[in-house]
Amino acid sequence: ENRVHGRNRRGRVLVKRDGSVGVGSYTMEYRKGLLERLRELQTNVGDLLITPEEEARIHQIWAEEQVDLMSVLESDMGAGK
């Protein structure tokens, strides 16, 4: 499965209107694989598909998400959840 079940990228629990657990964002492993496939495609076609700035921003977002998730998990642990 390529998605995280029950939590979004910020670590928040996802609950649908009917009370069932929702499907969250794509897993980091899957996202890294997609980026690698994009790099390979870029090499194969010989055209710029993603700029270095765009790739840097992706990595920045991923790092921010990891920090946010750690913060949420620490908060949950402190609250006894």
C-alpha cells in the first residue's frame, strides 16, 4: 500500500464522516520512489522535467513534515494518547 492509513502528513488522525479511519498521504518511501522515477525519466528524455529549485523545495517540505510529525508524536505522548 502506498498510503499511510489513519494519519495525514502532519500526523493528525483522519476520520471520515461515517466514523471510519481515512487514508492519509503517500508514504515517504513511495514519494521518494516517485521522485527517483521522475529523475530517471528526465535523464531518458533529455529534457528538464524538474528544476533543482523544485527538487530542493520537495526535500525542504519533506524535512518540515518530519519535524511536524515528531512534534505531534511528542505532544501525543505527553498527553498520554
